[in-house]
Amino acid sequence: MTPPISAGPTLHPALPVVLHSDQASPISPDTGSEKAASVVSSTAKERDEHQGRSSTSSNRDDLVEPENEAAPYRLVDAFRFGSSRRRRYDPDSIATVRTAFDDEKLEPHYRPPPEWENTKNYDPNFRWTHREQDEVTRVLDKRVLFFAMAFFAILNIDRNNTQAANSDGILKDLGMTTNDFNTATSLFRGMFLLAELPGQALSKRFGPDRFIPFQMALWGILTIAQMGLSGKSSYFACRALLGIAQGSFIPDLLIYLSYFYTKKQLPIRLALFWVAMQAANGTAALFSAGILEMRGVGGLAGWRWLFFWEGLLSILFAVIAWFAFVPSPSQAKWLNEKQAKIVVNRVLRDDAGKHQMHNRAALTWRHFVSSVTNWRFYPLFFIGILFGIPQSPPQTYLTLSLRGFGFSRIVTQALSSVQYWLAIPTGLAVVLLSDVLQERALVALVQDLWILPMLITILGLGKNAKPWTYFGLVTLIGGAPYTHPIQTAWVSAISGSVSER
């Protein structure tokens, strides 16, 4: 029976390997010039020995030992200054880390099956340098991460456009009450949650590179359909359908990213992922203020035009996603043959379980039961469900509250955008804190600990809250340090297989 897939243990005694690159430990300033000279000499000798050798050398003694592999570039590194930020690395030293794939007895058990989409690029003897690895990472950030961030931003623009519509009087136009809006919000979120698992199953069956553009086009069409809303029933129906269409989009994107990045590379990129979300929310609030001024054009309310333009934008980005996303690194035309091999072998060495399922393989009932019965995920499930509850109501009803205080439509939209811009530095700060402390569970408490004093103050003030006081308190609530990127990276890191992830 094939043993469980894992990155594999250290199988050989440590070798005197010097690491260089953004994934290697920098030379400490206090080691002295003599040690630095020794490092340079050693790496120069290593480079000379490898010169002229094929990148697929079978020499297994040129590998980096797992215990010598330092953390990759972390968010904290962006805030280092002076000598602490300068790194002295030899970019031409070998970056390949020793794993079970380098043991002749274990390798057959970990070897990818022929039907895996990247098998043609699998090579346990393949070696690459830090320079090549860094170049590949830059390409991935431009061709994978950038588009993923853009599409995630579009999701949040469409997901939150009802807040802008509220500032234009959609409830009054449709003859609805605040309670009706509450019901519609609950419908959307309930269907969003229920669609998560079926959507992920479909994404796994057809591939996220095809299912994600389909989702975007579908919710774009449904968003445009909201132009024709005529009352409470049609509003409820559209919100429920939008929840279904958008349900599994975030995990679909994360699965797609995991095809290209290692577990150590994902946290900083997920932090940027949610920075894009906050920036999109802030920009959309200002963008919406202009569109809402179209009220009366064509005899239509401003919120109807808002749904039209934002839905059209989603469809446009769906077309871009169709051409931008690729099924796998091996099928990416913007990677040359060597770069594709680096991506495939680096990701596989990081998590051998990623070859267990083809990118078009369907999830089975056995996969579902295995994931649901994995008790290690339960604490994270509860955190993921509960952490945002204190923040959501004040954010959702801010535009209605500001209009109730007498602010104009444009001022309401402008004020509602401030919370999102505040959430960018606080969100980066909390991820930075987690990065520095190398702690997830306790840092995940920061968001709700930040929010609690503001909620207590609002409750204490009650109806006596002044407009600007209320705005300030809710803005601080909305701008709280967003800890979801930490939780998401945590789930991805402890998932033992693609199906669990």
C-alpha cells in the first residue's frame, strides 16, 4: 500500500550547504568579514563545480537540507531598513531542497501518476538556482497573483453594491423596509454559504481556470438583471441567486493559487489578496457616488445604473479571466520549459499531496467525509464563522445610518469609503504581527479585541450618538485589522491533500 503523501523526512545527514536567495537566511552582520569571505569563496567554488552541468544533474549531494532552509521573503522584510535589510546571497547557488523524492527507495511511492497534468515536468533529479527561482516567482506574481487580486476585487465590488444602492433610496423605490433588507442580506449570505461545497466540487471537476470565469460571468448577468427589480420578491430572488453564483469563488481562487505557490509563499500573497479587497471596496464607494448621480438618465434610478455598470464590469473581467487563467503550470505558455519544471517540482517538493488529484478530477463522497471528519479543522471553522459577526452589522448599515442622519448621497458614499482605506494599513499590520511572532491563533483575536470597545461605546450612546461620533466609531470598526488572511493561510498549510484544501 502506498504510504501517505507528505513532503518527506530528512533522509541524509546534513551537508555543508550555504543558502542564498530570498528563501535563504542572510549572513548575520556580526559574523565578521572573515566568515563573509568564506561564504563568497565557498559559493564561487560551488558555482564553478556546477558550471557546464545540466540543470537536471543526478548528483543528490548538491541539495539544500530541510533544516537549513530558511523562511522565504516575509512581510516583515519589507519594513527592514539599512544593513538589516541588505542581504548578501549568491543567486547562483542551488535552491532545491532535499525531500523524499531524493531517496531511491521512497521516490517510487511519491512519484506522480501518469494522468497528473504536470507529470511530464516531474524530474526528481532536476536542480535550479535561487536566481532562477526568484525569476519564476516574479513571473507568477505578474501572471497569476495580479489577475487573482483583480478578480477578487471585482467580487467584492458586486458583493457590497447594495450598500451603495441604499444611499440612493433603493428601499423606498421598491417599497421595502429595513427588515426586508435584513431578510435579503440573510438570504444572500445563507445561499453564499450553502453554495460553497457544491461550487468547489464543480470547480474541481471542470478546473478553476474554467469555473471561475463562468462564475464571474454568471454573477455579472445577475447583477445587471437587478436593473429590473420591481419589488420585494424580485429583490429577494436576485440576492439569493447572487449568493449561489458567488458562493465558492474565494476557495476556488485559493485552490488555483496553490497550484503555483508553496505553503511558505502563500501568506504574504494572501495578505496582498485582501489588501486588494479593501482597496476595491474603498474605490467602489467613490466610483458608486459618481454613477448614482445618473439618477434620472433614461428615466432610471441611480442604483439601477449602478447595477448595470458593475455587472458589465464583472462580465468584462470574466472574459479576461477565461484567457488569463491556465489549467496548470505545464500548460502556461508564458513559462518556458525550464520555468515550468521549476514551478512543478518546487510545489511538489513542498507538498507531495498536490499530485493526488488531476486538476479536472471530481471530488467524491469519500473526500467529503474525510474532510468533514478531520477534527483539526473544527477550531478554524468556528473562528472563520464567528470572527466577522461583530463587524458586519455596523458596516452593512452604515450608509443607511448616514442617510438617516441627513448626509447627502455623495457625502454618504465618500464617508463610507474611509473605513476600507483604514483597513489596508491595519490589515497589513496584523499580518506583520503574525509574521514577526510566528503566531496565528492569538493574533487572530486582534480584530475582535479592536472592535469591542467601539461596540460598547455605540451601545452606551444609543440614540444619543451624534452623527460624526457614530461615523467615527463605525469607521474604526470597519477599519479593524482583518485577520482572515491569517486564517486562510492556516487552513491551506494544514490541509493534507488537494481535496481537503
